[in-house]
Amino acid sequence: MEYLVIFMLAALYVNIPGVWCQGVTTSTNCPGTSQSPGRITSPNYPSNYLNGQSCYWLLTANAGAVHLSFEHFYTEQCCDKVRVYDGGSSSSSQIDEYSGTSIPSNLTSSSNQMYITFTSDGSVVYTGFVIKYTRSVVRLQSGSDSSYGRLEVFHNNQWGTVCDDLWSMTNSHVVCRQLGF
């Protein structure tokens, strides 16, 4: 019976267009970059961002974790950076730093907060980025990258491992959609 509760909890939060932001609040010092719920963009997107940008976004889930998926990414390779931190500030553990044109992998925080910064220098500018975010009640842990690992579900205010008994491809498809794959 616990299996059914876990699966139904997971099915409750399938990403449906227009419901991406369910349970996540944002704060930023860059007005106009959170134009629609569940989505943040570089300043001035879809036009080019400006030189000398220094922005942050704090994403806080009311429970579970924060999940990010990048839809667009185009910054100056050498000098304009997006940094993602696993926590509520730039003092938290840095997950990674991104620049250039490769779309980063999906990311899920280990707590209920994720902090993102964007800085640009004084030379070349491009269109920047679009990031979708949602509260996640599922995550992959202890994998070699963000697309591999042990599946965990947030239930009763704690993370727990999912047992594979009676696990089906339908269940896998639901979780993959939740994780942005």
C-alpha cells in the first residue's frame, strides 16, 4: 500500500504547462526576469543582455526540492557566467558554472533552496538564457551525473528511497517527466 501512496504523490506533481511554479517562491535583484510563473530569463531576453550585469535569483520550495531545466543558453564563453548553488546563497556549495552555448543538464537541489547568479563583463553580449523551475518531490541521488542515480521521493517531510517492487514503465515515464527528461 505504501507503494501506491508514493506513486500517487509523484503523479500529483507531473509538470503540466502553466503549473511549473507550484510551491516555489522567487526573489531577485533583476526586475523583469521572472516574467511568467516557473520561468526566469536573463535580463532583456529574448534580446541581448547588457554589459555589466550582476543578477541573482533565490528559489525556495515550500517542501521538497527545487528542480531546474534550461530551455535556452547562449552567453559569452569566456566571461559571462551563470552559477548555480545548492542552497540559499552564493556561500552554499556551488553545483556548477555555465557559459557558452551548450544547454546545461537538469539540476535538482538537495534542500528546498537553490541560488542562481548571472554576471556579464563589458564586451560581447548575447541572448542569455531561459530556465524553468518547479518544486520537485522526486530526485536522483548519488549518480555520476544529473541523469543517473538512486530515485528518492519526498514524503512526510523527508527523502526516502523508492523500492522497485511492482515498478512499471508507466511509473518511470512519470518520474522522467517530473525530472525534465
